[in-house]
Amino acid sequence: MSGEIYVQAHPVDHLVRADRLPHIWCPGCGLGSATACFASAMVDSGLPLDKQVVVSGIGCTGRVAGYLNVDSFHTTHGRAIPFAIGLKLANPELQVTVFSGDGDMFAIGGNHFLHAARRNVDLNVVCINNFNYGMTGGQFGPTTPLGARTTTTPHGNAEPPFNLVHVASSLGAVFVARWTVLHIRQLHRSMLRALDKRGFRFIEVLAPCPVGFGKSNDIGEGLDEMWFYRRQCVIDPETDLAQATIEMKHDSRIVLGDFVDIERPVFRPSGWEE
Amino acid sequence: MIAAAERRVLAGRHFMNGDTACAEGALAAGCRFFAGYPITPSTEIAERLAERLPRLGGCFVQMEDELGSMAAILGASWAGAKAMTATSGPGFTLMMENFGLGLMTETPCVIVNVQRGGPSTGLPTLVGQADVMQAKWGSHGDYEPIAYAPASPQEMFDLLIAAFNAAERYRMPVLVMADEVVGHMTEGVTIPPAEELHLVGRKRPPAGANGWLPYAADGDLVPPMPLAGEGHHIHVTGLTHDERGYPATDAVVQDQLVRRISQKVQVHAAEIISLEELLTHDAETIVVSYGCTARSARQAVLAARERGVKAGLLRLITLWPFPGERMRELADGSRRFVVAEMNLGQMAREVERHTRAPAVWVTHAGGAMIPPTAILRAIMEAAT
Amino acid sequence: MRQEIRLAGFGGQGIILAGYVLGKAATLYDGKEAVLTQSYGPEARGGTCAAELVISDQPIGYPLVTQPDFVVCMSQESFNKYGSAIVAGAKAIVDADLVEVPGSSAWLHQIPATRLAQELGNRIVANMVMLGFVCAVTQVASRAALEEALRTTVRPRVVELNLRAFAQGFEHAVAGA
């Protein structure tokens, strides 16, 4: 055995508001990995950090904006996307990323997602999907798998969930991907591709929430969920997205990949000249 | 590209609809971003701006709802634009969520509410004035709003400039509480030349400043405002926050912050409050009114004078902050107050609270203007 | 002096435009005060519509018409709706071919505005024929002011036609008197 390794610095230290640490996330949460991955993608994208802006809504993922040392906005529940639209349209120089959770973006903010994608607004949208409302203590949300147990589905979830990549793709998003926080290199590459594109870009990132979801649904701790991803995930960019549902069962597959990369006219308000 | 022929300020004398004058006031004030959702009776504001804003290099965007509209103008404001939205009752209710975010994050913008009859869908095409307390208390938590009440198309123009100036000066969302009658009536409007307009821009961090704290207030309790994209790496949150903008789950920080965002309006009340007084100097009966109802009140006061009754009008051009001090001055114990408004006594209670005496209420739930005769009757009753 | 005028007809007759031109003339070119309000709601689309004006040499308080001094009707329906509001001392002005008024008396002024407009080549300017007639009969705004308001309101290529229509209506009143 070698001795202990002391890390003096991390390549994205300057992108973290160290004076805000420790963060509020639970042990085993996937948000730290996702945030670090995005931070390094911001740096590696080569875009000036002063022009990169992160907007979040409410929830555990909503706190991501607050830990990143760029211009960052922690808005109201569900409204990150329209807030980001205002920023982007009023200053087209900005590279605006919306970083929020599944409940924030697809339940209370679902309508905004729908219309922003339809318009093809120039936004980079990252959704951390942990299958539940974590911050309020593990209630079911719009991506909770059928039958799953949460504090508000003690008898099992009766509602079919959204298949986010299928939703985004059907709305015309120009870039659509799904990865997990285990597939961090692929996620990093995918984020770079998204940052390099214009239009409405969407990346779903599956992340463990052992406290709110994993433990009560036969998956276990954070590390167990990472093993689960390793066993159950397959990478297939050509998959039929309509079939790419997520059941989070030990006998079901999760399809990952960069699924959509198309070009479509980017939203410009009526009457606008470039 | 800005069309060369397009003038930002349509200086001159016009015969102009109130909603149109509102849009022109916004443009003259330097509004560069509008996000909204169509709703009667405010729609003409959006229509005018959809036509004019893009030609002036601005941005008009019709959002999916009023929640998104309000969020978008806050975002635009942080990108440096003077931004606004316009709506009516039901939309105003939806905007209360992010009105609160705007207050908490100290984001300049203007919200126009062309009031119609409520609650709920109420009377979409007919006048109301029953959102004035919603302006004061409609978003959760404590705050001190600034709200204007135009009584003519001319004031739809003038008060939009005042509202943008106040929003920028005090770094907050400012309300214009218009009504359907004022929005839809057409009357003479004089637009001054651009160089005669007094426009205020937001207080900014000193040039070259780096890492400016977005919530470090100056002596006037208003913090200079850094923008996104300037390199300050600001953090802005609706959570209770410290001077850095960082969340603080802390009773002391909460009390300091919420007191400051209220006090920044209270300490400047004298320069914000705008009143029109007609014949109040010797009045024995003072009618308090605002918006379209104040037009009836003016006529009633003049009619009472013709009958030898010493009546006066105190018209609230700003509803909030409330002119409590002036009310207390006027309430010398012998004067009587009549409050005329198109709701069931929202501001009447406020008048009574400050004059410490019961007022005569002339109220109506909306749908038609209160006629001068109803107010005259109240003046005559109060005088006997 | 406060004067109230109600112009009524059906949607598409240019009633609101006529009201706008009248209010603009009084405000911008006669140096008076004027307020224009209009019926708003489903009835503005095809059904009866009305432009209501208050004109005064003093600032106008209550902006709505309550007891019109002049009621102008360009359709039978609008006369049925508003005719009863014609009180003593008020005058009614109607399109002679489109509105049937029982009996006839000093308070009634008639002009075949739509027919005269057709003779000018376009019935669309019936509103301006009527406006010229209203100008002569009521004198709520001066002819010069109305012509200037008209010139600065309608599209340039139809200014001439509109002015001719206006003159036709004005002269019809003068000739009739």
C-alpha cells in the first residue's frame, strides 16, 4: 500500500465557491459528481467563464448554481427556464445553462420546458433525475417509476413517469442525451458537445438519491446505485427513444447515449434582426 | 439593426389610447425588453410593443404564461435591460410568485396591471380597482411596494417613466396599477422631446471593480447592481441571503435583509409619494380617490363647491407607499373624509387607519365607473 | 361646456374611426379636451358598436357618455338600442336610408350617408360623409380641425376620397338648412 495522497488543488477549484462549503447534499448523492463534471466541461469548452451563466430552480439540484463560481441564479420553483430566457435574449453574448432537477423542470416547470424546447431557445439544459423530490424528504415526482415507494406513495407509485429524453426529442430539442453520474467521461463529452451547439440542448443525468429513493426501492446506498447503473445501463445512441423508459428494476435496462444532434432555426423574437 | 426612421420618443401632441400611451411611456423610459401573455384589458400594450420594440433594437417575447413572463423580465433585468410586463387580474395573481423573487433579489423592472373586475375571471372587459391591496400584500412575506395609479392616458405615459425611474433608483420591481377605463380611453397625450425626459439608470458598481458584492447596500440602503456577464461572478437567490448573495438560514440575516428592502422605500417615501390636491387648503370634506374613479371624484368636488360645500380632492398618484403623513396632517379632527374606489373599501381602511376616524365609503365591486353623483351625494351627506 | 356625442352603427362601418377623428380634431386642432371610449366586447365584432365622445373646453372628469347631446346612428339596430336615450334638447342624426324613425321632428336630422358615399364610388366612406354632416349640424368641432385630423389619420392614398366624402356630408347639411 502506498501512503495517503494529499491533493493540493483540483483543476476546477476556481469554479467552486469554496467559501460556501460544505455543501448541503447527503452522503451518496450524485450531485457532486454531476456538478464537478459540468464545471470541468465549462472550463474545457473554452468559452470565457465570465460569459457563462448558470440558472437553477428549487430543489437539491437547484443549489448547484450557488456552488459554482460564475454568475449564477437560484430562482423560484420551476421558473429557471423562463428566467434564463430573459437573460439570454437581453444579452445574447451569454452562454446560459439551466441546471435543475426532474421535479423542478418537469412538474412545476413542465410548461416552460415544453415551450422553450418548441421555440428552440438557445439554452443548455441539464436535468439531474433522481426519481424523487429529495429536498422535501423523498416524495414521488414526474419521473418516479411506476410502483416505486416514496413518502407520498407508501402503497407504490400509481402514475407512469415521463421519459425525459423522449419528451425533449419529440419537442424538437436539437441535442438530447442521457447519461448517469457513473458515466462521467461520456457525460463530460456530451456536455462539451452541448456547450458547442446552439439551440435548445437537453442532457438528462441519472443520479443516486439514496435517502429519498434508493433505500426504499431495493437499490440501496449511493455506491449500490452506481453498481446498479454499471449492471443495467447500455449505451445505444440509435435506440428508439419511445422505448427508452426507465423502470429502475434489477431486471430492466437503462439506455444511455447522445441520442439527438440536429440543426433547427434558433429562436429569435419576432422582428429581430441579427 | 435599428430602422433609421423609427423614433423611440414620439414627441408631440397625440390623441392616444391609454394602453398605447403606456407602451409609449415604457419606450420613452428606455424599456428594452417586454415579456407578457395576452390578457384583456392590457393586451393593447403588448400589441404596441410587439410592433415598436423590435424596430428600436429591443426584444418582445410572448411567453407561455404570466409565471414565465415575470421570470423572463427578471432575467432580462440581470442582463442589463430595462424590462417590463403588462397584465390584468388573473395574470397579476400568477405574477405574485416572481414579484416576490424580484423584491427579494432587488431586481428593477415594471409590472403594469390594467385592472378589471375580480375575483377570478370576473369581468374581463370591465373595469375594477380591487387589486390595490394585492399590490401591497399579494406576494408572501413582508415588503414595501411602490405602486402608481394613472388616471388618464397622459399619466399612462408619464407614470411609466416614473415607474421605470423608481425601479432603477430603488432596485426593485415597481407596479403600475392602471384600470380598464384608463387603459381603453383615448384622450390627449403630450409626449415631450427625448432630451426633456428625466431618465434614471440603476446604480452600478464602480468601473473596474471586481467581485462586487451584489447585496452590499450603500447609505441609501440601495446596493449598486452588478450584471451577469461582467465578471463579478455574482450569486443571486430568492433565499434569504447575506451581502455576498449567499443563502443564510439565519434569523438575524433575515431580519436585516427584509427590514432593509422595506426601509429603502420607507426612507425615500417623501420623494416617491405623488399626490394631487385640489382645493384641499380650506376643504371641510376631502375625497380620497385614485385611478379612473378620481375623475368622477374631481367632478363631484367641483359640483359640491358650486353648491357652496367646501370639498377638496386628494388624488393618490402613488398608492404605495401610502401617504400616511399627509393624511395625518389633513386629519385635524374637524375634516371629514370620503373615500371613493371601485372595490369594497380596500384603501378606505388605510385612510381610516391614518386619519383615526371613520370615513364615508363610496364603493362598488367593479364593472362600471362610480358616477360623480354618487360621490357628490356622499360629500353632501358628510357635510351635514 | 361639456358636450356628449354617441356615434353608433354596426361593426365595419368605420364608426370607431369616425369617433377617433372627431376626438382628435377637438383635442389637437381645436384646442379643446376630448375623451373617446368605445363599446368593448363581442358586440364590437359585427354587431352594434358605438364610439362615445365627451368634448369640453374644460378638463374632463367623468369620461363616459351618460346623456348624449347628439346621437348618431348608422343602423336600425343601433337606433333601436340607443334611440331611447335621446332626451329633450338632444338631437338624433341618422342615415336616412338605413334607419327608420317613426314620425319626424325638429330633433331629427337625416342624411343618406351610405348612398352618397356609393355615389362617390365607395360606400366605405359613409362614415366620413356622416362626419361632415355631424360637423355642420353639431359644430362640436370645426371643419378645419376635422379635415386636418382626417388628413393625419387615414392612409395617404385615401385622404382625397375621405375629404371629398366629408365635404359631401358637410354641404348636404348646409344645403338642407
